[in-house]
Amino acid sequence: MSFTEETPPTPPPVLPRRQDYIPVLYVSGSHYEIGHTMGRVYGNMLKQFVAAYEPLKDYLKAFADPKGRKIYDEALAQSRRYFPQYIIEMEGIADGSSVPFEQLFLMTLDDTLPVNLEKGKGPVGCTSILVNQPSLKALGHTEDALTETVNNFILLCAHIIPSDREKGGIFEAREEKFKAITYIGHLSGYASGFNYHGVIFSINTLFVSNPLPNKIPREIITRALLGARADMKEIMSIVLNEGCGTADGFNVNVAFLNEPSEQFVTHTIEVVPDPGNSSAIALNSFPVGQNSLHTNRMLHIKYPELHEEAYNSSLVREARYAQLTKNNLISNVVDLVRVLGNQDDITTYPIFSDSDSARVNTIVLGIFDLDLRVWVLWTNDPLRTPPLLQLPLNFTDLVWPALDEIIIPIPDVLPAMLSDTDKK
């Protein structure tokens, strides 16, 4: 099934667009260099975003309180111990953009600060659908977030070779090559993306009522998934985070690009805090013939959960999915687009949200078609507008090879690469 083999039904009249672009950044270097380049290139966008992002005001107030500062310091120390390379990457963003590191890390802490200080949460929601049928292998995902994030994300295409100072963490720094939807000012990995090893995944926030201090922010843990090999044991090890664990809840939906079609299995993992020395996790796998849906509530693991707006939104979206697929199992791309673009519940909690009055909006919709090996992205309602971007699920456009692919020894090439000074 391809995006051109079937034509979707005649769409409604085109509505005014919210956005029709996705900034794309190709970059290579160390973790710090990657971050610094992101910060330098998108510094103005980041400064405008932090000025408009309402939750940051509460985070800064919490940071000024001794209890909030303690939560911040503990989370940063644990993150440096396990993932120093990603903290250095964030430091690069801060230095490149001239936005204080403390503000970036506070946004990473997210719900951990407000809940531990008995403050409220804002509604945020995403919808992920894993399709595992003989006719289609796909992961579809709506990235939903507070309206301030509309137009404030990029597609990062990165090749990272860690420097010596970025090594030494419990999670070993390694060469990484990935493409990921990335919120401006945040690390990649807490949305959707894929890497050189063929790991394809999306993330959904789970709203637990009891995040734990002295743990690692979920955004730091999911950043490590972009460096993971196509091995469920390694992915489970990353989210389990033995010795510490996540501070807050999230869901990972994952598939492997290079898995044989007849043995193809998709996976969904729910990850929540645990008072012990690791995360609590629940893994569910779906063989050929089974699809799965995940929103922003727990389906497989028991943990105290906030029954607030994001939870209610999840119930509505799950009910709509059940209705849409009751007699029409998703087995092709057109059906998947119809479901992910559905707005029947536009006055409450639609699957695709683009209302000007909504506190939460779908900022991007992506479909990974593993059969065609493409990632197709929309920034507007897919039933009214065509996709904006189609990327191949490979890295031929990142010309510099992985270290283990180098055919011509680099020392033999460098003497021939004269600088302008040498040529004079």
C-alpha cells in the first residue's frame, strides 16, 4: 500500500492553514556541537518560545523555592551520572542560543516540579496507532502539545560522534545517527523519530499523580532511545534505567524497520516511576494481524493516575477509534489517515486537534510506512491538506558514513583535503 495507490475521499473545503513548513536541520559533530548548532540556528525561535510558554513561569517560581530547587538539583545530578552526554547536549543548546540552561532543564522536568509542589497540570495529548497487517506495517502518531509549541519544533537529522568528555556515564555514549521531531529548546526523542539501526518509535505522556523526586526526567531517558540498537532487550534496559528510574510516566510505541515481514512484531511499553531503584514497566507485543492504539492513559500497568483533562481526552479518542475501526480494521494507509485525521469530536477532544480555541493542538502528524520505508508528515489536517514532507527511512542523505562503514581510511584522505591557506 502506498500513498498514491488509493485516493482519500473528497475532502471538505480547505481551511486557513496554521503552518505550512517544517524547519529541517542537518548537523554532525559531538553532542555539545549538535546542541550548540541547534541553539545558534534557532536561537530567536527559542527565545520567543520561552517568553510565551506559560508553564515556564510556574517552573521558575518553583525553582526559586528551596523545595523546588532540591528537586531540580537531584534530577540534574542523576541525569549527569547516567547520561552526561545528553546534559552536555542541552548545555550546547543553551550556549548557542544564549537561553539559560536552567530554563531548558526546568522545561525538561515538566510535571515533576508542579506535582511535587502540589501545582496543577496542563492537558497534553498524543495518539499512536501501530498497524501490523499483511497489507501494511506502519506507525502513525499525532504529536499534540500546548498551543505555544505550534510552529516551534524542527526536524533534526543528526550524526553524533561523542567527544571524550561526553563519555563515562552509566549509559555508554556511542555514535548516533537519527532523524527526529524535536521541540525547540528540548532534546530530541520525546516525540517521534527513527535511527540508523532501524528503531522507529513514538512517545506519549502518561499523567501519573505521584511523580518521584531524585529520579531522571523522562525526556532524558527517551533521548537515549535514539541511540538504541534494534533489540528489545536494550530498549527495555534503557527505559528500566536500573539504579535510578524515571521521575514521571510515559509510553513508548516501537517497531523495527528491518524485521522480516512474516515475523514482524510491534511493541508498546508503559513506563512509570517506582520507589525502588528502577522504573516500573509493562511491555505488550502485537504479532501480524493485530493493531494497537495508545493515547495518554495507562492500559497495561497500575499506578496512581490523574483523572483530569488528558485522561478524559484519552477516553474520548479511544472511543472514537473503537467506533471507526469496529467494522473496518486499519489495513491500509488511507484508513490510517482517516482515523488520525478524524475530528468528529472537534468540540471536545478530537484525534486531530487544530482549533484556534483549543489549549492543546496537534502540531504534526507523521506516518511511518515500513513497507515503503518512508516517513510522511503533515502539519495541517490530513483530510484537508496534502502531506508536507516525505522522508526515506534511511540515511543516504547524511553523506558522512557511520564509523564502521568507512571504506577509505580517513588518514589517507585528509592530506588531500587542503585548506584555503594550504592552496595559496
